[in-house]
Amino acid sequence: MDKAKRKAIIAGNWKMNKTPKEATELLGAIKPLVADADCEVIACVPYVDLAAAVEATAGTNIKIGAENCHWAESGAFTGEISTGMLKEVGAEYVVLGHSERRQYFGETDETVNKRTKAALAAGLKPIVCVGELLWERECNITEEVIARQIKLDLWDVTEEELKNVVIAYEPVWAIGTGKTATADQAEEVCAFIRAQLAKLYNQDAADAVTIQYGGSMNDGNADELLGKVNVDGGLIGGASLVAEKFAAIVKAASK
Ligand code: PGA
């Protein structure tokens, strides 16, 4: 299966930005700019913005996602949000295992795996983030790190479930730093991820998975990154908060 047959997906990861009112405004600005996109367009927004975002994008080609979820259906988990809550509010996607969750909130491959399994069981599509630290790249263990994350984060995920999984390769050193991986670096690791998926499942299953690059992707470098055969889309932080920049990346992915 070649790249043209995989779903290109551009997803905004708003992180802890925008109130519900601001979310409505930003999505209102994005909507007309991406209306004829030839790729999937997603905005992953803070929990409290979800209802407003779903309402603001009703009847459009923009899909809404959350930025995390818990694995239990309900219970004594103060501050957490369940997959059922996300489904009911109209979220279709959920970012899991983002490096900021791993770095600042103690997320581990085990909890990423639990969340991934729960999201899939609830009918949400997880965007599972993997990526190496700068120190790990310098020590030449990028492939070991990625292989371990892919294996553990997708532990017990069936081949059927894999069809609903999106992988985001986000080198931690490139996130929010303005330091983008070169297109060749991004391609190298995205291809490696696909090879790992082929090992864990099979080549056909691996060829069908959308693998995004994330880390300072913007309107200036999107063309080159998305031109790579194993880079099927982008998970966009900073640039997703500016309608014109986000729309330009969507346009690059639509080619
Ligand atoms: P950035 O963030 O585009 O601001 O680097 C990407 C991400 O964290 O998903």
C-alpha cells in the first residue's frame, strides 16, 4: 500500500490554550480555510472546550479530539475524564502519551497502553505519541526507545483495533523549541515505526497506519516533511493556534 492510499491527517494539539469562547472563535476562523481540504482535519482541545468545539464544527469537515483520557469507566479518580464522557460530548479522537504528559505528569508506557486500550474499546481513535529525548538521540538509542514505546503502548491492541490507531512521532527535542527534525530524520523514524508495526502485526496492517510527525511543524516546513513517503500527516502544537498557519499545513497535506 502506498502513501496515497493512507489517510493524511493534520491534527492540532492546542495543549492548555484557549477558553471555550476563544475555541469557538478560532474554529470559526479555521473552518472556511480548510473547507476543501483533501485530508482529515482534527482539533484536539482542552476538556472544557470540547462541547463548544463540537458545536462550532457541526456539519463541517473538522473533527474534534481530546488531549487525554483515563482508562477506567468511572470511579474515584479526582480530576480525570473517562472515555464515555468524551464520547458523549462528541469527541472522536484522543491524544495519548504526549511527551508533556510523560515528562510532567508521570505518564508511563503502561498507563499510555491502558488509556489506548480503553479509548479503542470506547470507539475513540487514539493518536499515540512516541519520541526520543535529545539525550537519547545523542546516545544513539532512538530506535531502541521508539521500538520499546511502540511495543508497550500498543501491547494487546489487536490488528482490527490498529485500524483506528494513529501514531505521532514527536522527537521531544523538537517540541515547542522551533527545532524541527529534518525531513530525512522524520522519515527515518517514521519508516522505522512502520517496520516495527510490520513486525508486531504484518506488512499490510503496518502500511495502513497513518503516522504523523510532530515537533515545530509549521507552514514553512510542512511541505517538505509531508513530502516524505512515511510521513502521513502532522500533530501541530503552536502553529495550530493560528488559523492561517494551521490552514497552510492542511493545504500542504492535501497535495
Ligand atoms: P509544537 O508541538 O508544534 O508546538 O512543537 C507539537 C506537539 O507537541 O504536538
